[in-house]
Amino acid sequence: MTEPSTERRLFREAMDLAIRLQNDPRNEISIAMVRSWAARSPEHARAWDRVARVHGVTGKVLAEERRGAQAAMPSRRQLLMGGMSVVGLASVGTIIAPGMLVQARADHLTDTAEFQRIALSDGSAMTLGPASAVTIEITPTRRSIGLLKGMVFVDAVKDPSRNFSIQCEGVTARTSEAAMNLSEQAGTVSISVEKGDIEVNGSHSAPLSANRLSAGEWLNTDYSGTVLQRGKQDVLQLAGWRDGYLTADRETVGAMIAKIARWLPERVVIADPWLGSRLVSGVFDTSDPVGAIEAVIRPFDAKVRVMRPLLIVISAA
């Protein structure tokens, strides 16, 4: 049997090959590299087969056509100026004023492209993603994390006297013992389980009925707790941001770009309202965040304009 560390390494190598193919699907050298790599051993072939389930839809979009909206589209200059004028509202990067409040509340926070691995006093472990912030409460009667912004992966150990919970906006995930990933972006809370079982509930005006998730299952809700999507993935695809990639399965462009923006110091603005709600599937490399954004929007013929050091604007080409 393949050791877990070897399995993860092979999966990561296969993901790298898939990303290379996504960026240039007709490149004969890339295709030959995949064939050669997968032929090295049965373990390599199995790793590629697992990734191929994602790569088979990489770059494809489950979305409606624009329905002839091109004729009504504003000019490129209007889109750019409009995007910059509403930067405080449409940005999917860090917003300054709320950020100051988050900083005051947080027990741990990270900067752009920064990670923190934190050992909790109950024996659990946590990895805090980039541009993220959490509160922590570990007491004799309570084990709780509050995700204020960003993304976090928690491996909660079992304690018969205390469940472990993570709150984010109006959503709470509870477990006795599990490894789970939570993130918030563009009005969406995403929850996935790597091992164990969790229960997810909403606490706002539209609460979730009890939703149980097991290993490999994921759930997206809005901030009020209304379920938007749920599904199942290979557990090695979940929380891939720890290994340098992000996987999307029918995720909105706005949410995906918000995740990628955590690897960028610039403010990221979507100037076209229709674009943020489109759906995308694929795998994207966080070591090249601008390239990852370009891969997300490529199926929509959109364009990235980098105006360093302050702004990145996404609009119609």
C-alpha cells in the first residue's frame, strides 16, 4: 500500500501536470510529460486517474451564455473607470476599515500569501491560510474557533467532554473529532471534511436544517446559512491551498477570485457584474496568482489588467 506521504506527493505532482495542461492544453510536450509520468508505476497511474476527474472539467464552465448581452455592454473604458470608482464596494481583496476591526478582534492573523501552523492547547492543530484571521476559545467546557476572514484548516482531536466548533458569519460546524476546512469569500462560506464527521447549522434568519458531512463531502452556504451547493470530492483535493493549489467545483468566479486574491498584495476588482456570478470548475496554481485568475476567467473571454502596485481589474476583453 502506498504511504500517505507518498500518496500526497504523487497527487501534488499530478496536480502540477494538470495545471500545466490547463494553461496550454494543446502542447505536445506537456501531453508527453503526462504520459511518461503516469507510466512510471501503478501508483503514478492511480494518482493521475484521481486528478483526471478534476482535470477533465478544468477550465470548463457550467454557466449560461451571456444571452446576447454584448450589445448592451458598456465600453472597456467605462468598465475600467466604473470598477475603479467602486473599488471600496466591488473589491474582493482586503477592505481597510473592516480590516482594522478584524485585527483588533483576532487572536491570530496572517498577511498576503502567509500561512500559520498553530498547535492548540487541547492537542488539536490548525493551519491559518493567507490574509486570514481567527479567534480561539479553549476552556474546560468549550472548544471554539471563530473565522473572521479567510480560510482555516483544523484537525480537531477527540475530547468526550467537549465538542469542537468553528463559527463563520451565520454558520457553525461542530464535531467531536474531525479534520475540516472552512473559508469565507464573496458572500459564501465553504466547508469541507478531510476525515471524520461534522454537523453544520445556520444561526441567522434562514437557518440550515442539520447537515452532516463526512470525509470527502463539502457544502457551500451564503452568509445567512442558506445552502447553495453541496457535493463530494477526493479528500486530497480538499484544502489544497496548503499544498499550493485551489480546486473549484461549480464555484462562482467571484468566490474563486476572492480566494486567489489572498495571494496578491493588490486590490482585485471585478468590473463586470455578470462575471462574478458565473460558475467555474478546475484546478488553479497559487504560486502564480495572476495566472490563476487568468485561468479562471479565460472561458468568459475576460481580461486581467494589472495596475501595480495598487490594483488589478478584471473586465471584458
